[in-house]
Amino acid sequence: MVLRMTPIALAIGMLALPQLAFAQSTTESGNEVTLPAVKVVSSTEGPTELPKAYAGGQVAKGARLGLLGNQDVMDTPFNITSYTAKLIEDQGAKTVADVLQNDPSVRFTTSGSHAYENFRLRGFEVHSSDLAINGMYGLAPLGHSSLEFVERVEVLKGPGAMFTGMAPSGGIGGIINLVPKRAGDDPLTRVTLDYQTQSQIGTSVDIGRRFGTAKEVGVRINGSFSDGETSLEGQDKTRKFLSAALDYRGESLTASLDIYSSKESFSGGSPAMFGFANPNMPSAPNPRTNMLSSAAGELESQAVIARAEYAFNKNVSAFASLGMRKHDYSGWVNGTHVHNVQPNGSAQVRGVAQRGYDDSVASEVGGRFNFDTGAVRHELVLQATQLELESGYLSNVTSMLASSIYNPITPPLPAIPTGPLPKLSDTTLSSLALVDTLSFMQDAVRLTLGLRQQQVKQTSFNVSGAVTGDYDEKALTPAVGLVVKPWGEGISLYASYVEGLSQGTSVKATNGYAQDQTFKPYKTEQKEVGVKWNAGTFTNTVSLFEITKPELITTGTSPNLVASDDGESRVRGLEWNTFGQIVSTVRVLGGISYTKGELTKTAGGVNEGNELYGVPRWQGNLGAEWDTPLSGLSLNTRVIATSKQYLNNANTYQIPSSEQVDLGARYETKVAGRKTTLRLNISNLFDRHYFSGSFAEPRATLALGRTVQSSVSVDF
């Protein structure tokens, strides 16, 4: 399979169910009486309709649950949050990581402003390659997913292989889904100018129009450009982004076509991650200190995504999607590590230069069937998916050089590799899923039952093209979810069991094992119970969950090492999430989570019972926004707190707890008759310098220092 081509596809997807209206007439004693027109509107939105914003506008009433489409928050047996475009604009968010600063269950496994954004949800990793667009993997920009074209950033917490299939990198902590913008009924032309520490200056344009007698055809164009020095001393970064979204909404057929091009380049340095040689760790350096000042690189993603849905009648519809993404990268974009950090801050660094690609083709086809069996309403969905991934790269690496995290050297950057890029990996993820949601007692009870058959094929190659690994395994993942509303729509009690899926490990005799061995995909299990309370203008969710994940363990000595997947790690947690308006002028968003990660089965009992590295016990993200008595002026603040956490499973390396305060203001007015919005946001107000998390043993990430961002938006 050859995927390296410019993405091309057909236009096609999105469903908007029309509101129904009818008039009644009757004849009484020969006199015709016409009753007033009655407008009948469904109390729930369809699976392809974008859920409306909730009170306060920061979060939506629902989110996408994979193949089930959009679901109301109160109808889902999971902890799910959908952050809106309004929140993205008001907080000046540039990337997905900026948005997820509002979520207490999410932390990051790369240092702030790194070329790549990776996450940890409920104690387990979710890589940037695991982001989805409209429920499909392999199509989001790699590195940073720019938000100019994004209407919603949705987070489903916990494993979700049943609903979206296996994630490309096997992420099981949750699903992060991006919803592209569509043209609204009202014309939009918005221009924004912004500034960010130290001297990043940018501009963006957002244009939306609908055409036709019933506004059937929509066009949304988004573009942005920024350039200048970042908060990392000496680093200069340039971002270019352009997207186009076309959609058609008819009575039976809805269709969409999304196209984007995203390019980010930097020179003069890169944020680093820190690996420690001694449990007696030094204090965190100033985040402006440029450890890798010779680093330069470039990442570029281009994609096209088409979707169509056709409703044969109110009970039967079919859908299909096809997408293609092309991603290229070069420079020092990976391996940005500082090694062997000593208690006095001395360390080692080495330069890394890469050139590579990651290309993908994603497709899905399926049908929705609504029918009744007696007093039970069924919403049945059948879906088949396929994701083809191809990647390859070349790299050059220098030897280790002495440096310091407080007074770093300028490490040499090796030459960028040249010549044809070898294909090193070819992967196909295919699946077939069937899910039925049964509704009882006028929707007071909803039971979801589902199965997905997943197949994983992967062939690995060396640089000369020889096959070095061949993986072909299948796994069946179920899901069961129950929602009960015993006191009406305001309270939902829920319970669920779902499984995640990660590719099994392969071990080789050449590496000291007794035999070549390939394990089936790891099936991660999550059990969750919770309660949701919708008070009308604000909502609270309390979730209690347990996730268990098999781990590879090795016993014996080389050349007779024996591997098994009988190891296990477990995360148990309690989460409280809240969003909405507590009064008409005050909005709240955030929550608190308690998480305990533990090694429950290990080789020979080594480290058994220890806490998982990178999983803090307590995390809190609480924000509030206040509309002041001065018309148009709103103030906001947010507190982010994280308890201490270990950097290794032996629990000998540890970073302390951390706190951060953010502050912002927004002023809406009219200038020359044009709606104008001025925004100012300051993150890490008190310029705290701290290690924020971990992505490998025993390595720590570094939080950004104080960052100031301001912008002005004008609607024409």
C-alpha cells in the first residue's frame, strides 16, 4: 500500500432533523373550526445533530459517543464533556492542551509548548496520534492540533474501543474528539489579531456563509498565521493554518467535506524533558531557559475528510465516511531530552535530527435502525471501520555532551538525513461493531449493549526493506451501559462496563527470550458508576471507576527469558466535574479527581503494590467567570493543582505538588458599529517554576512559566 499522495476525496455528511409543524382542522355542526398551528419539536437531538451549548456557553449539552453519534450528557453512562468554540475563543486556546487545562482528569506528558502534545487521562497515556475527528482516528493534525477549524473538543473518559475502535497508539485513558466548524445560518466574517509572550504576533480569519432557498449549502473558511519569539528564550516559531468546510443539509441527505493544511516550524530551541540520575533531584529550572538552543524543526499535516448520511425514512439511515491524512516532519522534533540530571543540575544532552512521515487512510460505513419491540424502543447501529497507517523515518544522533539545566551549552544539531525515506511500519486496523440502545418506561431507563470485533495487522521493516515483524491478531471488545432517571430528567444514575484495546507485545529470541512470541491485543477493563445532576443551569457529575490493564512481565535470565502478559496495573478513582451558571452572571467549570494507580501483579512481586509513576493522587482544575456590572466586561480565573507524584514504579523518584493560578478578562463593545471583543489572558500568574508530570521512568516534564496573551476580534 502506498499512501504518500496529496489527499483527494469526494464531498459528503451531517444530519439536521427538521422541526415539524402541522395544523389541525375539524368540522362541528357543519362549521369548520381551524385550530392554531402547533409546532412539534423533539425533546432530544438526533445522533448527527450538534448538541446545543449549555447554560454559560462553555460546555455543550452533549457530545459524540463514537459510532452512536451525538448523545445528551444525561443519557450517557460515562463521564463526558464537550468544550465549545466560545470557550476556545474566550480563553485564547491555541491547541488541544490549552483547552484541556480545564479538565481535572487530564494531565500532559510533554513539556509546555513542545512540538508534540501527549496526554494522560485517568492515569493512562493518550498520544497526539490518538486524537479523533468526528469519531474517526488517523485524521487529526499530528504534533499540535490547531483549533481554528474546531467547533468542539470532546473528552470521553476511560477506554472506548467499543465506540471508536482501537486507537492507533493504543491509548486507553479516554477519547479526545474534535468536531469541525460548520457555517451557521447567520453570515460571519471575523478577523482576530493576537499577541503572546514573548513576541508572537498572529492573525486569523473566520468566514461562514450559507446558500440556497433553505440555506442547504454551507461554506466555512478558517485561516491563521503567526510568527515571532516564544516564551522559550531564543526560540522563534511560525504557524500557518488553512481549512475549508463545505456541508449540505437536505431533507434526506446530509453531507460534508473538510480540508485542512497545518504547518508549524521553529528554530532556536525546543522545550526539553528531564531524565534524572539520582533520586535527590534538583529544583526545576526557569522554563525560559533554552536547554536545546540549536534545535529546529518542521511539522506539516494535510487532510481531507468526506462524510454522507442518507435517511431512507425516520427509522432507517445509512452513513459513510472517507478520510486521508499526509504528515511530514523533519529536524529535532523528537528525542528532546536532557539525560542523567544530577542533584547539582549537571546533565548530558545529545542532538537528534530526523526526517519522516506518517500517512493514513480512514473509512467507515454503517447504518442506524430505530424500531420497537413491544414497549421497548431500540436504537441499533451497525458499523464497519478500517484505518490504514504507514510510517517511516531516518535519523542522525550525536554523542552525549556535558551540560547543565541552569547554564546549558548549545548542543550541535546533526545533519538532517537525506535520500528516500524507508517504509518502516505498515498497519491496518479493521473492525465490525453492533450496538443496541434499548429505552424503557418513556426513556427513564436506557440500556446500551454492544460488541466490536477488532483486527490488528502490522508489518515492520528495517531500512533495507526486510520484514522484521509480522503481527496479525483479533480481539472482541464488549460494552454494557445503563442509565436510570428515577426522578425525571434532572437526575441520571448510571453504571457501565467497557473495554479498551492496545496492540500486544512481540518478543524475539534474538533479544534473549526463549522463543519468538506475539501476544494478542491487551484488553483493558473499566467499571464505572456515577450520578449526574442537571439543576437547569449547572450540572454536576460524580464518577467512581476502576481500570485494569494487563502488563508484560519477564522472568528468567538471557538467553532463556520467559515473557507473559500476566502482569497487571490498576487505577481506581473518584471524579467530580461541574459546569454551567450558578447565577446569571457567574459561570463555573472544572472539578476535582482522586486517583490511585497501583501495580497489582508483577514479575516475582518486584514493586508489587507500588504506585504507578506519573499518576498523582489529587488533581484539581476549577475556573470561574464573572460578568461585572460594567456592561461588556467579564473577568475569569482558574486554579490548577496537582499533588506529588512518582517518576518511577519503584517509587524512589518523586516530584512535589504544584499549583498554578490563571487570570483573564474579556470586554465586548462596538467600534464603528462593528462587534469588537478584546481579551487578555495570563496563565501561571505568579510565574511558578515546577516539574509538572512524567512520560517515562524516571523523567519529568516542565510547566510553562508566566505567559501573557491578548487579542482583539472584529466582526464585519
